[in-house]
Amino acid sequence: MNRGERVWYDNGMVKNGRKRNNGVEMLPTNREEMRRRGWDECDVILVTGDAYVDHPSFGVALIGRWLEHKGYRVGVIAQPDWRGAEDFQVLGRPRLFWGITSGCIDSRLNDYASMGGKRREDVYSPGGKTGLRPKRGLLTYAARAREAHKGVPIVIGGLEASLRRLVHYDYVEDKIKRSVLIDAKADILVHGMGERQILEIARRLDAGETVDDLTDIAGTAYRVVRDVKVPEDAVRLPGREEQEADRSLFMKAQQMYQRQAYPGGKCVVQDQGPETVVVNPPAEPLTTEEMDELYSLAYSRRYHDKYEAAGGVPALEPVQFSITTHRGCFGGCSFCSIYFHQGKEIASRSVESVIAEAESFLGHPDFRGTIQDMGGPSANMYGMRCAKAGRCSRQSCVMPSRCKNLRLDYGPLIELMKRVKDWQRRQKRKVNVFVASGVRHDLAVESREYMELLAGEFTGGQLKVAPEHYDKDVLRRMGKPGFEAFERFEKMFYEASEKAGKKQFLVPYFIASHPGCGPREQLELTEYLVGRNWRPRQVQDFVPVPLALSTAMYVSGQDEKGRRIFVAKGKRDKQLQLAMLQYYQRRNWRVLANYLRSKKRGDLLAKIEGVQVEMDKRSRGRRGGGGAAGRRRSSRKGGGRRR
């Protein structure tokens, strides 16, 4: 068999009389699967803390298929037993390197909630079972890989490695930590989406270079060891020990790095105490042709057969038949780290590529006629670009004011949506296509035609949108537009829905305890929610994720201008802010009553009590089940739209 030849095997498994994996053979996970491909070794072995899911929303599948397509033999070791090295020997010694990731999300976020409690489910594990991965996957897996096969280069990547490339804050330990590259003792760290970097690493190691030669690859970081030199023009950031001694330097380091974190920026260097790390600027985003090539590869869109008995992998279900239309986001929200992982430049697929992927779903044995999502980090940024020929270090193209070089052209997105609708009409059976990705509401209102397409054709009853807060100062620190932008979007959405003859609702997201948000600001939001009879379900307690600007605010206690701000850190402060968002829940009564009485806000407390009494009556009506009167009570509107 020629290396790089694409051969798909029927693995013989049948589900409901149909080929279970759509005739697509997954990357090998054991010697028997290697034998069926005619392999005696793997060039690259990918190790992941997630269960193995062959889907383009899962990084191991995306990188693995990309390398395979480019001619390399790739194996996967998913959720190995980290207490010994045996599972790391199951595929033999990798010829080129180990590729290690903790999984689709950061290990800390996967294991712990915002207030430090352990999560009860791991949606990236078979059956949602917890305990199948170590606490610090990158460190543990790298150690076991070295133990299994000494001398093989170790490359770490994925979201956790990407965001922990520098000195960072760990909210579970409440400590400033070294770069994960140092703690994992890996050779190279890949930051960003990784296709360019991982392919160049493979090609250069295959050509006989050593890891010490690979210091010039954009989108990577490396340790200053042996004869490796620091680039002369590198920007030196405050090191770990400096930041521990003066936490205001955490914000300074964030801003210094932010100014270089774009393709073509300068390298940065940072002392880790001990050792030193050099982080190269990000890689160029993929071109449209490369995006099309990547997403056209054969993915089974299934979890590995071995997870069937456990009930599969829960994380697959909501994305199994979703389509990524683009990457990148130029919104620059302070609490979001997409800027540092995908970049702010929008890399879009062609219309033809998107429709071809939709067409491929029709023959899949699991497809039931619904494409769950068609979008990206912000669904309505497809095809948008900057008119400036060069690059800039600005994190957001729209905040605090819109950049004059931003081309807010809805033409490509409207063409895509119309072409998809034409494709739907040509199908023999009904196919639904929805937009479930987040929509940047302040930009959506710039095009009534887009709003009418979105509400009329691509919304299935409700649409998620993220105003995040109500207070103008909190929104400014979040990097979000004023609340009036959401109200304008709300008005246009309901008008467009009514025009389409559809009764639909918005599902707004709100964040509690963002740096700079104290009880006074949260109370302002609560009054608005009560006044409109909104009862939000989609709420989040702020989590300080690595590399986000909001995390620098959280750690330093100051905003981006150096002004001191309130930061909710204790459990009592955070519980109060969450209770204010979920004021309608009876379990929050005591917390709210104590606070509002202390502020002499009996008027608001009385309104909240009325809402909770109504909710209790509805709950009893539902439990009482039976009669028509009970059903009428449980469905009666309380004024305004429910959120």
C-alpha cells in the first residue's frame, strides 16, 4: 500500500440494518486495526484525554485526518490508563513524534465548575463517565509517552496547550503557573488551530531535522535549552516570579503579548522560573482552498465502536450533523480566548464546500433530516474581511468603536444562506438547516435581509444570543456593545419572525461576577429582568480562562486602563450574583432577601416573591398532572416573553 493512499474499509458492524460508520474506517487505535491497513508502524501517534470521535469538531480527528491526507500514517490512543506506560505502547513506537492533547476543552474546565465543585459528567467520555482522564492530562501523558518510548519528540497542542503557552492563572489552584510546555517537559507546543504547524513539523522531522532545528515555525513555542537561542528582536514579557511578586504585572504581560499575537508579530520570550519559553507569532489562517480541502476529508461522524456498550459519547450528539462555515472572530470579547486560538481574521469555506458537506449527510445512516448548526464562533461573520493590506494588533475590529477598515459585507453570507435554501428545496425529503452558533447581535442589525433570512429560514423556534449584561460599564469591560444594541436586535428579530409567520423566542445569555461587576451593577440587571418578566436559564458564573483579558482583570484587580475594580472571588459574592440572575428560583430566596433588605429594597423583593409564588404554583400544577385546569395554569403566560 502506498503511503497516503486513501482506503476505506467496512468494519463489518451494522446498526439497524445499515453500515454503522458510513463505510469510513477510523484511524487505528490498536495493532489489529493497523494490520488491516497493512501498517507495521505509525509515523505519528496522537494521544487525547477525550474518547475518540471521528468528527471535524474534535481536534484529534481533524489533525489526524489532515496528516493522513498528506501521506502520514497516524494512530490514536484515546483516554489511556495513565497509571502505567502499557497503553502508550499499544501502537508501538511512533516514527516521527507524539502528538499530545488533553482534549477539546481545558482540563480544569472539564473537571471543575466555576466555584471549584467537581463536575458530575464528562461529556467527552463514553457514557459521560468521569475519572477516565488525569487531572493534568498534558503533563501526565507526556511523562508516560517518554516512559514508553524514550527519545521520541513530544509535541503538545489543542486548546489547553494553546491557551497555557505562557505564564497563566489556574483558577482551581488559585495560582500563577508556568507555561505548560515547561511543566510537561515537551519539545514543541503548537498554539492555534494547528494544521499548518503540525504538517511542517512532520515534514521537517521526516526530512531529518531535529526538534532543536524547529524554532522558526509560526504558531509554535519552544524551550530555550541546549544550543537554542532567543531571537534578538523578541519582546520580553514579565516572568512568573515577577508576576507573583506584583500581580499588576499580569495585566501588563497580557497587554504586551496581545500586541504581538497576530501573524507577522514579533516573538515573545518569558522567564518561567526555571527555564525560558519563546512563543512565535501565530500561523497564517488557512485559505479558502485549504479550508475546503480540510473539511472535505472523510469523517465517519461517529464515536469508536468500543464505546457503543457505554451508550456512546454525549458530546457528539449536539454537533454530529453541524457544519463549520468559517473560523476566527473579530469581536474581541474580553472574557473569550478565541482571538488567541483561532485569530480575528475570518477564514471562510466556499459555498460549494459547505453544500457538498450538507449533501454528504444524506447518505449517513444516523442522519434524520436536521443539520443542527451552520456557522462558526460568530455565525454572522462568514466572508467578512479587513480592507487593510497589512496586519494590526487590535484585538477587536468593533469595540470600543468599529474599525474603518472592517468590511461589514453581508453579501457572501446571504449568498450562502440562499444557496443552502435552494439545495434544501431540491431534496426529495425535508431537510432542516438551523443556525445555532452565537450571533453577534450588534452586527446582525446592519442587514435587514440577513435578519429576515435568519429568523424566517434558519431559526427553529428559538435563537441564542448573548447580551451578557445590562450595565454599560460592565459591558464596556466585557468588550460588548451597550444594551440598546440588543434591544434593536430583539425588535428586528421579532419583526422578521412575524413577517415569516413564525412565533419564535430569543434565548439570551448572561454572565455573573465578571470583573468590574459588583452587587450594584448586578442589581441593575436584576431590576431589568424583573421589569420585563424575563427568567433566564442560560446563565454563567464567570470563569477566568487562560489568556483572556478578563482573566488579567481578575488576577490583577484592575481594568485594561489600570483602574482598580471590584472582583467577585469569594463563594458568597459569586452566589449572590448568580442568585440575582436566577431570582425566580425558590432556592435563592434567602440570599436575595438578606441582600435586598440590607439595601432597603423591599419593593423589588416583593416583586421577586410574587414571581417565585407563581413559579411554585406552576410547579405544583405540573406535578398534579391531570386535569385541563392544571394544564391551563402551567401554560399561562405571566406577561412578556419567557427567556
